[in-house]
Amino acid sequence: MKSTLITLLLVWTVSTQPSDDKQGPCFRRLLESYDIAGSDYVLPYDNRLCPLAKFNCCSYKAQLDIYKKWVVAHERKKILEIYKEFEHAYENVFDTFSKVEGLAQIAYDNTVDIPKSNCNKIADTILKFKVSVLKDQVVNATKKAYKFLYESRRGFYCAICDQRTHKYFNLKSEEMMINENFCSEMVKSSMNFFLFRFTHFMKISRLYAEFLTKCDLDGKYYPHRYLKHSIKFFRRNEIMMEVNDCKKGLKSEEAFRFCTPLCTRFNPVKYDEFFEGELDKLFSYEKQMEIMANEAEKKYENDNGDKPLDMSAPAKHRMLAEKSKNKFDVKKQDENVNEISKFNEEFKTALIRPITYIFDEDLTIKHTINFDESVLEPGLDKVFDIMKYKVIMRKKGIDFHAYGKSASIKKDSAIDAFAKLNPANKMDKAEFDKLIKSL
């Protein structure tokens, strides 16, 4: 694990957008399904927010509708906040890992004379892995992955403004097509993060938690103490198979075929249980680890003359595990499955989670994501309910990331659209604000 995370390169080359730029009718109801003023035909002017929408179906009013939804109604802010929380969570986890490694050094020194003891083996493994050195790599991989997902979600509005994409939404079969370039960019931007999250983190988190749960710093082992089930990370066979198949197939001439199951998880208006899941568990895990680390440190100080631990140097007091003065009450800490957990399991929902630790702040409420609601607010007339659409991949389809990466859904662009809509008052900020509020 000390080596750098695997750098992955895709070997297939694909186009960014379909080359058959044949002008046709706009699907007005697609736009109106998301409360955007629709048009039945391609408009003879460009889109000030979406430069890639060459066959523009969004009037200046429609462009202001998009600005109001994305910026004024805080859709952008809500998405960014969730992805920022993931970044912060991993930063906090790795800071806690660093602290645990310091405690493991103390336990290792105190059990050096009994190398076959459980706590010596666990501490030795932690010190050999020392995963805290990967903090910058993992956090950067996290940022890169979620930046891609954020930009791709932003690209939804610009994509439906372009008449060229409308044929890739099949109302009858409720399917939408993405193209291979989208999948290529997704893998290059997020594969390192997904490999860590679904292959390595599960094992690392269990190892570090096992040490704090079952060992004290004197090296005494408590076989009947358990980490709470609700904050354990488990093998997710479905997503691991998709990630590993994609990784193995990257050098194939048909690499996109191996990565299709992973890429088609992305729906621009719906969060995915693997891409955006377990945020609340991640925060709960980190908080419980911090509590246990502080308790282990405090106990050791109390047992050894109330002297503060020197985390930068080996422990000075080598005490055999069997001579430890501390007497613990053996207590199983695993939580019993309650009615809420049964409800979630039966109905496959993540709407409610029980509190997973004793702490003043209920992070489970703050960080719970609803996977059954649309990320982007739909209109009342949902002819196209994209959240229900199945995503399929074809050589010709939509590249949501390309649209989102080039999008300029911000105030300056909206003011520009307002000036085109209302040239007599194009410099009147009050009029602009009044119009935005009235939309």
C-alpha cells in the first residue's frame, strides 16, 4: 500500500459528440419536464450558458430558467456540498489513521518481547502498512472523481438544450444513451478512487478499527470486544466486480465493453448508492475511531503515572500484556439490529439510519443521502422523468461531462442572456434581479 495508487490509462479513442449534425425538431416537453421554457425548433442564436449546444433549443428565457434552478435555487450548492463532505471525510479518516499508527507503535514496543501475541501482530501490520502516507493521494483521487461527477451533473441542462442529444432519450423504452467518450473520461477520472474505496479501504478500515477495539496500549487483547456492525465497511461484490472487470479490460480493443456496467451507473439526475453512498457511515466510522483512540490514549496515561504520551518517540515503558494492571469488563459492543434497520433491509432504502455512536451531534441526519429523489428539481409535468431512465452505452450518445465541463452557468452568463432578452434594460441590475425572482 506504500506504493502509489495505480495510474490507469484508457486505450480506446472515441469522438466527443456525434458527427451527424442534422438539424431536426426540438423535444419541447423534455425541457418542460424540468421547468425550462421549451421550444419546438432550433433557435437562430447561440446559448450563452452552454457553448456546446450548437443546435440550441433553449431561448434566452430558458437559459435564465436554468440559471435560476442551478444557482438561485441552490442545486449547484447542494451537489457540491455532498461531494465536499466526502473529501472532508477522507481527510479526517486519514488524520485519525495517523494517530492510530502512533498508538500502534506504543503497543508494538510494549509487546516486543511477545511477538506472537495478537496485539503485537496487529500493531506490526499497521506499522508496515502505514497508510496515512497515502492521504494526499487518496484525497486528490477523491476530488478528481467527484469533480467529474459534479461537472457531468451540471452538463445535464446543457445537454438537453442541444437538439442533437434529444434522439438519445427514448420516451417509449425510458432509456437514455451515453457515448464511449463519456465512459472513457469517467474511468480516467475516477477509477483510482473507486479501486481504493471498494478494494483497499474496506480492509484498511477494519484493520485499524480492530486494533483500537481489541487492544489496549499495554498489549492486552480483548477477544470478545467488537466494533459496531453499523460502522463496518463490507465487501460490495456487485461494484467490486464492475470495477475489477473494467480495470482488467482497459488494454483490450473493446475496453468500453468491460467498463459499460460501471459507466451506466451514472444517471445525471440521480445519485448512485455506490458513487455517493455510505457518506453517513464514513463520518460515523471516523468519529468512533477518534473516540476510541482518545480513550486508549487516556487510559495509558492513567496507567503510567498520568504522563502525556510522546507520540513522536517509542514507548519508554515495556510492559508485558499478561501483567497489565487494567481490568476491563468484557462487553460486546455490536449493536442489535433494530426495527429501523429491518425496515431499511426489507425495502432496500437508505432513507433512515440509526445513530451509530454516542456523540452530541447526530451526523447520520446531516449526511444521509436520499437515493429515491431527483438531484435536479423536475417540473410538475414530468413527461420525461429521467430519474427512472435506464442508462445504456453506444458509440453515439450523450457526453454529459463534455457539456458540463464547458458550461458557464453563472451570473455573468445569465446577465448576458438577460441583455439579449431585454436589450432596453440590459445594464439594469435591478431589472435582472426582478426577472430572476419572477421566473
